[in-house]
Amino acid sequence: MDASATRQLGRFSYTSAESCQLHVSWVVSAACLSYELRQPQGIAGKIALLYQTLIKPFRPDVPETLNTQSHQNRTKTLSHPFSRDKLHLFEIKSQDILFDYAVRSRIVKEILTRTACTQTCQATGISSLLATGVYNSAFPPHDGSFTRKGGRDQRNDRQLLYEEWANYGVMFKYQPLDLIRKYFGEAIGLYFAWMGVYTRMLVPPSLLGLIVFLYGVLTVNTNVPSQEMCNDSLNFTMCPLCDAVCDYWKLSSVCSLTRASYLFDNGATTLFAIFMSLW
């Protein structure tokens, strides 16, 4: 790939005999405008404050600006295509942190896909170079190590995600959606936001299903078909199940299977099926 083209590229790694890393220039990316949300007042404000207090143990331990469940986080952002002619419209505090990791990686991938190699080969994009064996692989590297060596206030985004999201110990907490979006991009952030809503919507059916199961456990001994099949004194003899090699069999031999079936298929199951069809 031409050296002049790679000078303007962003952070992206590819490997052959040697590995290289590219870093994106900030002038080709996109930025955000921010605005403050109004604080709820009166009764609505007190209810919101009480709710935030109740869910505080379930909030991820991430900075307030990346915590979508935080009451103090009232700053929201609007995305807009970046233009050097309209720098005054963007909140630019530092060129080094203006564009997040996911945006830089996508820009680098797009540039690598479109950049043509004209000096030593006739190919367009990193995909062609990978197909011809010029490079072995191309991938966006992670932002630092996932293991933390310093204090909790010195964690990078990857360490925050590892400790506050990709960990079984915090599965009861809300997802840090803004941090997921910042690190992986909007598409993956939206996916996990939807999965979080979908999982929470499954909580009521799960509780109702547990109630239906417990109802079956408590009433299995009063179920007439189960009592008849499990009563050895009735001595029901059933016909063979096949013509040649099968023998007669006792109805009480299927007692355990009948009782187990009743636990999941009892009178309350109909109500559960109606609930699920409406839910």
C-alpha cells in the first residue's frame, strides 16, 4: 500500500512478516454536540430521585458520563457529520479524545478498504491484499490490557467493560450501554440494549412459569389420572405395544413419567399459555 496513503490512516493492525499499526487523523472523523436535559421538578423529581436511590446498587461502577442509569448524568449528545468549516459548532476539548475507539476503527477500515495500491501491485483495498497473501490478517486491536494494575479511577474503557459488564459477578447490574457504544460502536451497543430489554421482559413469564410448576408440585398427589396409574392395587394390565416380541405390561410402570408430565402440564398451564400469547 502506498506510504502516502497510510500516513492519513487510523488505528488498525495488520500482520505479515512484520506487524504495523496505523493511527487515524482527527480531521477525517465525526463529532458530537451535547446538551443538558432539564431536571425533573416537584413530585416527579422526588419520584425520580427515589427511584435512582433504589437502583443505585444495580448501577455499573463507571464514570457518571458513561452511566445511562445515573441521576446526575443529564448530558446527552447529538451526532453530526464532522466538518472543519464548522468547528465552532462542536465541543472539542482535546483532539486526542474527541473521537472514540469505535469511530476511529471504522474509519480506518473504510480507508483501508478503498485505498488502492498502485506502486507495487494493482489491487484495491486491504481485502484484496489479504486474498493475495500480502498480509495474513487485519483487525482492530483492543484498547490496552483488560487486567487492571492501578486504582479503580485509572481503568481504561476495556478494563471498565471487563469488570463492570463481561463478568458473572455483575450480572445483576444494568449494562453500561454508553460505554459499550463508545467501545464497540452503535450497532453492537443497540444489540445489547435490545437484549437487555428482551431479557427483562422475560422476567414476568419466568415468574409465572415458576408458579405454574409449583402448583403442579403441590397438586400432583390429588390428580386422579396420576393416582390411578400409580395405584398397584388396581392392577391394570395393558396390551402389548407391538405384535411379535412385546409382552403385556402394567399401567403402574409409567407412574413416574405421568407424575413428571403433570408438573409441566396441569390446569394452570392453560392460563400460562394465554398469558404468553398476549405477552
